Amino acid sequence: MQENSEQIVNKVKSLEIETLRQKRLLTRLEGLTNLKEELIFPYSLEEKVGLIAREIVNIFDADFARIWLVGPGDRCEKGCFHAQAPKGPHYCADRSQCLHLVSSSGRYSSLDGRHARVPFGAYKIGLIGSGALPDFLTNEVTTDPRVHNHEWAKELGLQSFYGHRLLSDDGRVSGVLAVFSRHKIPPEEFTILRSLAVTATHAINAAYTENALKESEARLRNVFDNMQDCFYRTDLKGRITWVSPSTPKLLGYEMEEVLHRDIKNLFYFNPADRDKFLAKLNVTGKVTDAEVKLKHKDGSPIWVSTNSAYYKDAKGAVAGVEGSFRDVSQRKRRMEEIARYQDRLEEMVEERTRALVESEQKYRALFENSGNAIFVLAKDSVVDCNAKAAEVFGVPQEYLINKHPLAYSTPRQPGGEDSLILGEKLLARAFEGEEFFLEWRYQRPDGSIFDSEVILNPVSIGGVSFVIGTVADITERKQAEAQRSMLIKILESTSDMVSFSTPDMQITYINPAGRRILGLDKGDELPLVKDVMTPEAFDIISREGAPAAVEHGHWSGETALAMEDGTEIPVSQVIMSHKDAEGRVENFSTIIRDISGPKKTEEELERLRDFLSAVIDSMPSVLVGLDEQGRITRWNTKTEELLGKTSAQVRGRLLSEVFPHNPDILRMVDEAIENEKVSERLKAPIQFQGILRFWDVTVYPLSESAMKGAVIRVDDVTERVRLEEMMIQSEKMLSVGGLAAGMAHEINNPLAGIIQNVQVLEKRLGTGLSKNHNVAEEAGTSMDAIARYLEKRDLLRVMQAIRESGGRAAAIVNNMLDFSRKGDSAFLPQDLCQVMDQTIELASSDFDLKKRYDFRQIKIKKDYQDCMPKIRCEKTKVQQVILNLLQNAAQAMAGQWDDDNPPEIAIRIFSKDDKACIEVADNGPGMDESVRKRVFEPFFTTKEIGVGTGLGLSVSYFIVTENHNGTMHVESAPGKGAKFTICLPAEEI
């Protein structure tokens, strides 16, 4: 039976351990899942590695986690510890690159120190990065020989270490992830940790990819800004409204020299060619691959090939001409070169008998030294080619000779045509004497494809027809054109405003979105920058934006567009400068985004925050906001007044540091956050600044994941508690008064019978009534005998004593009835001396069994000023105050009575400065200064528990000062007794 019990206990313990292990694994898996979801957001590389390091520490309760990424050896010559170290196991041998510490979380958050740079192969981090320990886990950090500093690990209490090599998508080392923990990492957690490391690898690779895409976008933009093809637009009058930066550069002009000038007279070498160009454009609607001779600023001719067409405005009306042109001067020179070559061939044939060898050498030199691939084609084969042809096609010359002219063509051309069919037709026409200039796509034997410009010129050599083919590789130009086309599509489709301007702020281009924002049609003249910006915004651009863009390449900020109707649109703006090879600014580009919606929302949120802050600060309660760790996020003005510290001074500090007055509040906060339920404690007694006060404490949990924490509300209810206790005391006094009134009425009846019967006895035993004598004689005696008997037995004095005692009892009963009568609570003229005497009579019936005193044994000394004026007061309330003072004095002197210093209360009533004053002094033990200062505080008492409530003097003080607009103070010292002085206004209240 004993063994079975132990087995059951062990089994329960095993189940508990397994349950904890499963919960821990579940927590790790949930943390891993949350991290994966968080890494989906487009964070920067620095933000992602920071997030990964922090979450590793949080998820696995690690001591600290670090991430190194591969970077250049930027510190090797600048004092790096490893580069300066002598030869050894940690020496930096490869100074081209090393591991850079980019994130550290947990115990160590600094990125400086000896491990800010780690060489490959040095330490365990370098060994992991080099691949010697690509995936390294140990749960014996303090003894594992692969860990170089066991003493350091012991000092920090470390038990486990895990390191993981980070690889890029192409298999290269990108970094190292390391985790140190004071707990051992079991196999099941190691699997999760490894999965997290793989997740980190993917996230970092994704960040690298995003950076590469951004760099690619920048390169594409740079290509657009620097491409050689030129673009232009004119209005119907031929005035230039926009050109690309390459246009004035090609023709030798500055941008400002070109805009709004007549293209016919400025660009055309022969202005009449412009008229011919427009005539052709009117007929066909567009002009394709037309060669035009333009004029450089210095007057020299430039041949270009242009593609142009009419463009229309938003209403569909023709607004002008737009198009592009490229410099074909080199191609023209090639054509002329080919023509000269053809002429030379003919000369060579004519003179072959005379100077065959010399002609062959000259021919071959011209042929071989050409900058383009040249082929001599027969009907179905290549007869000859130069060295450039072998270079362009990537094969030896002999591989090209005797091949079909279309042998290296791609199966189909970009337009979808079959290369063999189309090529045969073009070659046939060329052999018939037709010249061709076309683009053609080839494929090299290695599989690479390139685009080319091909010129076919028919020649006759010795009466035999040949075709001279010139091939120029234009792959790079085609790629640039594709990139340009893509950028144009981006510019045309983006919802942001994109524009270009000259250095003097003349806008040269605005994309469709920008025109829509500004209300411009296609044919409208482009304005100056200052015309579309508010004066304040243009001032910012002139003083800050443009100079910063010139100095740093770009500037970003918030400005505003000015609309024609007078409204303003707040925008975010980016300005970029574009410079020539000599560093001079050629133009500016800008991207503008309308932020009026977010701006309005931000302003509304700001107003809402200000309103909520004002509401919180105006509340009379103490309000404190906490985060999940119990750190203060803010508190209101009432809290600042109470504790003397501003919200900014305590933000981020633990509540226990700033408000340590009651640990119960801290426990309430923990319970509210953990259980997500409101925690409340009413009338909590808390010592604050040396004074006991009562507080209502309520803790409201905040369960939203984005702002988990709690709000503490604390209300000082000391006054309310005092009033409640006063009401209870008043109700108690009313009950006692009612009881006393009832008892007084009940006592009055038998008391009246006693007094009346005594009076009857006195009359019937007296000698003054004849009937008494008659009845005495009938009884066999005489009244004289009875009188002598009464006198000898002293019965007459006894009856007189009974009558006097009954009178005193009747007076006490009448005082009790007056004191308990509610109808006397009105303010009426009262004689203070009479009120005092009645109260003393009430007190004279007081006897305390616990204190063993009888008030009648206390000597009362009265000193009443003559002709005291009556004052308006509530008689019962004033009696209550005096009675409380008399009882307190009697209780204070109880137990200290002796013959040498009998108990005594001195009562003095006098006038002073239009006030009627009462002094009540005793010769009791007195009180020290600390007690004297607090005697009027609610609930302060020096009596034993259950004897006093601490409300008697506070209620008396309230009655005198608040109800009667008077004053009340006390004078006392240890062993000197106590003297209370009450002064009430003599005038009507």
C-alpha cells in the first residue's frame, strides 16, 4: 500500500512537471508565431534585427541575445581590438570583412565593446560565422571547451548558449545569431529556437532584398535622369513647353535657355525642315524614325532620328506635338563609312591587277578596325566578317564564315515574326538593290540574347552581288529604353504629384496626378514653383529645401499647395537635386503627397488628446496610469498637487518607487491586471505625511493588447467618513436623548407621587390641622404626643430630606428633558450662565464604572461675569460641547485623586471683544504638544480601544466653528492640566 501511494505521488509530480513543460513549449510557440506575424510588416533591417533580439529574450526568458551581420572591415585600421592584437586564436587575419554587432537585447544592450566587431574564425561567434560551428548548442557553458571565458559565464550564472549561422538566399554567410541563457535548453525548445533562427534568417534576407529593390529603384531613376535619348513637347505654336534633362545637354543649352522658345528657329539647322516635318505629321498623324538635322548651340549640325505625334488635352483637342529623338550622328557616320567602304571595294576590284596586295591590306585594316560587326553576305552564306563580329557574337571568326546569315537569329523577333521567313524576304530585297536599316534580335551560342541595329547595303564586286551587313549591339540601349518606359508608366500612374523644375524654380514637367491636383489641362502653360505654393511653403523651400537638396542630394518636409480658389492643401514633399559630371545642379525633381486627410485626423486626435487630458486634470480624484510592468505612464494634476511631482518627472518609474505608502494598492494593481477585473477598496486607512486619512481606491484594468496596464483612482474620503461618523454619533445622541426623555417621563410619575405623599405626610403629621387632632384622639393619642415622637425620632428631618431629594431629582429630569428635546435646536437668545449650570447638573449625574469616578466628587469652581449678554445659539448643541469638555476633564482626572491635589474643574464665563467666552480648566495630567496639536482631528484618541471614538472633540470643534461661527482652542502641558476656551459671537448669528 505504501509503494502504491509513493507511485501515485511520483506520477502526480511527473504529470505536473510535464504540464509545466507543455505550457512552456506552448508559450514559446505562441511567441514564435507572433514574431513571424510581426516580421511581415515592412520594417527596416535595423528594426527587424532589433525586434528579433528583443523577442528571443522575451520568448525564451534568455539572459541576452545578439545579432551580428557581415560588413566591411571598417575599423581594422582605426583601433579595432582584434586588428591590433598580436597573432593568436582571435587575431583578425582577413581585414576585408568581419561580423558587425547590429542588435543586442537583455542584459547587454550596448553595441560597443570588444565584440562590436568579430573576425571570422575568432571566438565562438567567428567560428559559427566561418562554418566551423554553423549550428552550436551547449547546456554546459561553464565547462564547454568551445566557450573561451568560463569565469565570465559563471559570474553571470549562464548555463546554455546557442549560436546559428545566418545564410543569404544564395548560400553566402550573412551573419550570426547568438543566445545566452541562465536556463538549460531542452531538445524540444532547441527545435523551436532553431525554427526562430531560421525565421530570423528569412526576415533579414527579406530586408536585404527590400534594400536591394530600393537601390535598384534609385538606379532606374538615375538612368532616367541620365539617359541619352531626348524627349520634348511643344504647343501648337511650336513653343517648347517641356524637355527632358538630356535634351538641352545634347544641343549645348542650359534648361532655362530652351523652355518657351520656338523649336523651329532654336533647334532646326534648316528651319524649313520643320515645315516639311509638320506637313508630313498633318498627313500621317505621326512621324516614325525620321532623320532630321538639328543645330548645336555652337552652330554645328547634329543628326537625330525622331518619333513624334500630336498630343491632345483633357477635352480631346490637339494641344501640341510631343516626341523623342536620339542622336544618330554616329550612325550617319557609319553609313558614310560604309559608303566609303563600298566605293573603296569597287576601286579595289578595278585596281586588283595593279595593287592587289596593297589593296587587300588597306581593305583588311579598314574592315578589321571598324567599331561595328561587319559581314559580307552571299545569297545563303557569310563570305567574310571582321574581328568585331566574332566579339559581338562570342565565337571565333571561323565559326561565322560559311554560316547562313540568319543562323544566330532567335526563332522569333520581338514583334512575333518568324525570323527565318522575315529574314529571307529582307535579304532577297537587299540583293535586289534595296537598302535597309532595322532592329534585329540574335542569340549567341552560349544562350545569351542581344538586340542590334542592322544596316544592309547591296554591293557589286566584280559583277557579283553581295550585301554588306553592319551589326551594332544595342542591348544596353534597349534596356535603358525599357527602364525609361517603366519609369514613365510609374510617373503617369502614381497618385502623387511628380514634377521637374530648373534651378531657378521654373517647372518643366508635371505628371497627370500633379495636373489634376493643380487643376491644369495638358495645354496649359507650366507655372513657376512659387505660383503653386503658399508664401510660407515657398519660403521653406527657398531657405531650407533647395539648399539641403543641393548639399545632401535630397530634402523632405511638410509644405502646402495654394489653389486658385484660395484654399490650401497640406502636403508632404521630397526634393531631389540632379547634377552634371562637374557637380552643377541641372534640375530639381519633387514628389508631393496630399496629407490633408491624415493632417485633419492628426489635428482631431490632438484636440481629443488635449480634451481628455483637460478632463483628467480637472477631476478631483487622484488618477494614475500604469503599463503592464507597473510603470507610470502619466498622472493628473491632482496627483501632482498631492505628491509634489509632475507627470513628466515620474513617467517610466515603478509605482512602488514613487508611491510606497501602502503595499495593498500595489497588490490590487497586480490582481486587476492579472484577473482583468476592477479591484476596489473603500475607506482604506492610509498614513500619509504623518496623518491618518481614509481613501477609496479603485483599480481599473486595461485589457487592450496595445495598451495593457491599469488606471488607479484614489479619492480622499476622510471628510465624508468624518461626517458619516458624526451622523452616526448624532443619531446615537438622538437615540440616547430619546431614551433619556422616555426615562425622564417614566421617572417623573413616581417622583411626583413621592413628593406629593411626603407633602401629605407633613400636613397629616403636623399640628396645624384640627382634623389631625380629632383623628389622633379617636386613635387614643394626641398630636402633641405624635409631634414629640416625630421630633425625638428625627422623622420630620427625614421627610424634609425626602422632599428635597425629590426636588433635586425633578430638576435633573427637567434638564434631561430640555437637553433631549429636538424642538430646542433653533437659534434662540440664551443665558450662558444658566446653560452652564444646567449642564453641570446633567454632568453631576455622571458616574463611570470603568474609571471609578463620581462627578459629584469633583470640585467645581465657578467664575461668572456679571451682566453677561445673551447670545443666539442652539442650546442643546452648546450643552453637548460643554458636557463633552466636563466628561473629558473628569475622565482625565480619574485615578489621580488624592487628598493633596483633589480633582477640580474651574469654569469661567466672561466677555471679550464682543464675544461671550467659556473657559473650562482642570488640574489633570495635561497633554504634550504632539497630542495638543491633534486633539481636534477626527478619530484621534488617546483612550483605550473601545473606550473612545476620537469624535467628541472634533464634533465639538465643528459645532463651535461651523455651526456658531466661533473659535475653540486648548492650552496644556504635561502635569499642568488642560484649559479649553470657547468664544461665541455676542451679536446675532
